[in-house]
Amino acid sequence: MPDMPEDAPALPPHPMPPLPPQEPDVPWPTQEWPESPLDDDVDAAALEDACRKLILEPDLERTGPSRSLLCIHRGRLVAEAYAGDHDGTPYGPDTPQVSWSMAKSITHALAGLLVRDGLLDPDEPAPIPAWRAPGDPRGAITTEHLMRMVDGLDFLEEYVPGQRSNVIEMLFQQGKDDVAAYAAARPAKHEPGTFWNYSSGTSCLLAYVIGQSLGQGEAGLRDFMQRELFEPIGMRTASPRFDAAGTFIGSSYVWASARDFARFGLLYLRGGVWDGKPILPEGWADHARTRTPASVDQYGAQWWLAQDGSGIFSANGFQGQFIVIDPSRDLVVVRTGDTAQELYPAVKYLLRDVTRAFPRIAR
């Protein structure tokens, strides 16, 4: 993703549509997803056409292969398709798949859990030892800056092999055993809070802060993630990855089934509440979808934001992984796949067609 210039014009702010509650007669999918046919007010023909183009009969030169596509409407699983045997893997409802950068949004949830428990203050300087030297401008970077990608560090997020790329160096080369140390060593380039730069290094630093704030090591954080996030909402296939230094690789690596990614999306659609119990602190889902001005309004806090006024926010990952949340339609759409970066626009257009097949909530 490109850097955003400091003098980029801000767009008029879009109001956030309210997050709809779970309908009282719809069970929560902690154990199993409630399934139902499409409601009569859904444009079934338009949905079928978009699903056909995305996964059932895809034009691979246009969209690349999709592995799964799920639609959760009004809390119920109403559409689901899998690619079957793809690249030697028989994809289905229980198949764990890599999140890539959808993990960033899960990292946001973990930060919220620590805020809930009084273990993390987002407005305090991030506890990064390498930045504590007197006069180091990075010492002014707060955890909130990290969550919003406005830390100001010089980090190049580039995915073209053979080109200079900090993210490739961090995840696969010299930084892979200690991703936080690699990211923390990047120099300051801009004053914190003034410049937005999409950075997996920033998310790994946020994950490091989360681990340090919990203070229980890798095993303790693994247990915390399972006990406080995954188990309460039924994400039984969720499996995070840690580096050799014991840091959760919060930029990129959570394996889970498409149905479990949909559970995570439903948690945010329901404002962080699950089956009557607050999981995330009050307002944390709104924190995720509150626009970061320096991003020219395309980013919230570890979540992407639509710029069309729809109120849609999404967890996006490399190769076209998406958890799309549309509060105005009470809808979660999950798409996983293996799409080249230059084909992302076609996939996004088809996902737009999927969402538009569902009716807006009457206000």
C-alpha cells in the first residue's frame, strides 16, 4: 500500500451507521452456524451471479482462484461455497486457511481485550526498549499511533520479489526470528500522527506491545487469546503463529476456517458483544471503524474503511483475503483466495455486487 502524503486533502467525513444487534430469535454461532435460505428481500439472482463469477465458475485471469465465499445475513449463514480440491488441498467448512493481513484486525481485538482489563493505555508511549534513549523521536510513538499506522517509521510494504521490501525482509529473511526487533530498528521518517503508511512492521510492534503488556510470555499470550477471544465466540480452528522470540506475528499469521473468520466478523458487527456478554470494551468496534484522517479516510484502526459512504469496514489480506462487514445490511461476507495483487480490483467489485444483493436495513 502506498504512503499517503502529509498534505493530502481530507474527504468529508462519512457518518458511521449503527451496528445492528443480533435478532432475538437467531441463535449465536458459538457451536454451529444457524443456517437458512435467503430471505425474500434478497436479490437471489444477483447474488448467484456474483458467486458464480467469484468462485463457482471464475474467470481466473480476471480474479484468480477463490477458495471460499460465505455470506452471513442477519446472523445466519445463508450462502457458502468452496473451491473443493485446489492446489492439493480439499477446501471445506473446517479447513484452516491463512489470514495474511486479516490478522491485523485480530490484533486490534487483542489490544481491546487488554484495554478492557486495564493493562494497556493506547495514549501512552509504546513500551519499545529501543526507543527509550533520550532524544529518540520514536519515543513519542503511542500505541494508538501503532493501531492507526501513523507511527512515522520508515517501512516499505512491497510484495514484488527482487525489489526492496521491508515486509519481505521482516517475515521471510533476516527479521523472521524477531519481527518486532526488526520493525523497532526502522528509523523515524515522519512525526508521529502526521503521516499514514500501511506497515506490517507496525502491526508486529503492536503485537509485541500486547505481549509485553500482558507480561506472561508466549504461552501466556496463547492461552489469553484462546480463553478471552477465540473460545468465547467459537473460533475452534483458530491458530496464531509466533516467531522464535515469542512475539505473535500479528501482521500476518492466524490460521482459521472461513466459518471462524466469519465468527470474528460477526463479533465486530455486533459491537464486540457475543450472546449477551461484552467481549471487547464498549466502543472498541467503533474505534476500529473511526477514520484516521492522515490515511485520507481509507483506514481506521487495523481495519480498512470504504470511501463510498456505505459504512463498510473490512479486514483485508494478501492474495485477496477479506472479511467484509456491512452494518447497513446486517451482513458479513468472507472471501478467501489466491489472487495476484493486480487483480484485487476485480475481486472487490464482485464483493461489492455480493453485498448489494442484500437489502439495507430500514431506518
